[in-house]
Amino acid sequence: MIRFASYILLVSLIFVPKSYASKWYNDSYALFNYSYLDLLIPGKWGISAGKEFEQGKRWELEYLKSTLGMPFVMEDIGSMADTRITLMRRNQIWFDSFNIAYGLTYFDFSIFIGDELLDTISSGDAPSADVVDVRSLGTYISFGNRWELGESFVFGVDWFAWSQPWIKLKQESDYFKVAQGQKDREIVRDALDVVRAFPRITLLKLQLGMRF
């Protein structure tokens, strides 16, 4: 995951005009993000860093993650972890604060199999089958406002964001090889179908950080 984020950052640097290379630290910023209203798993925390290369135009790299245990709603599944890494272009379009962003998102979604399903697997197979990891690549678009507070602080709100996985890069799990019952496999497979295609909608993502 960290290696993939490094690749994204390297690609973003390719688009940096050489005339700005010596001014990298001017008009850069780092932000702390919190997004409670976020699908598939709410309560995402993360960080983002960006750089303004032209007036009102920025490149930004964002990392968000959340986990959720579901002992009541989906006891069979267990819990889930959702990670998104997005490389975006953010353009200021109205009133020196309203902006629209678009780019590419890397999705890493893990499903941790619950005890009820693992109990149907022999003890020797269970350790290698307790996690299903799905990685995808897709698109991102959002609109929001961002304000500069004094000379250093930045506050922003992404009112709406939509991240959509389109291409499955990888799926790792030994669960389907060792699961005993067809019903058990269908429970996990249905969850994967949702993960692969469900749109990730975000509302009111808060951002607070500093310029430097």
C-alpha cells in the first residue's frame, strides 16, 4: 500500500513544470481529514498533501481509512477495513474558495471473516482464510470550499465526493478454497459483489491544516 502511494506521488511529480522545481515548498499544504458520512464505512480519518502550481490549480494526494466491526448487522462477515488513496487535480472556480476536484483512486478493501464462518473450516486452514482483500482502481470527483485563515491555516469542506471503483486489480483469499458450505461461500461472495461495484459517496468531509 505504501509502495503504491509512493508510485502515485512519483507520477504526480512528472507533471510538475521544471520552472517550479526550485519553489516546491512555496504554496504547499498538509491537511487532516475527517469524513463521518462516508460509504462504504463511515468515520474515515486521513491526511492529504498538495501543491499549487498555477493560480487556483493544485495537485493533491489524499489518504483515507476506516474500520468497522459488525457483531450485530453482519455477524457472519465479522469486520471490514476500507482504505482509499486518491491523486486529484483541484481547481478553484468561484469566489476564491469554491473548487472542483477530479482524479484517480486506489481502493483497498479488506473483509475479516467472522468466527461463525471460520468454525466451518479446519483449524489448519483457518489462519490463511480469515481475510479477503480486494484492490481496485477507479475515478474520483468532488466539489467543496476551501478557505485560508490568516497566512498559515487552511480550512475546507468537500460537500460531496464520489469515488467509483471500475477495475479490479487483485483479489486475495484462500477462503473459497477451504470453505465447506455453499451458503458460507455465497455470504462472502455477496459481500464482495457490493465492494466491487458500490459507489463510495462522501458528504461533508472536513479538512484542517497548514500552508507552508
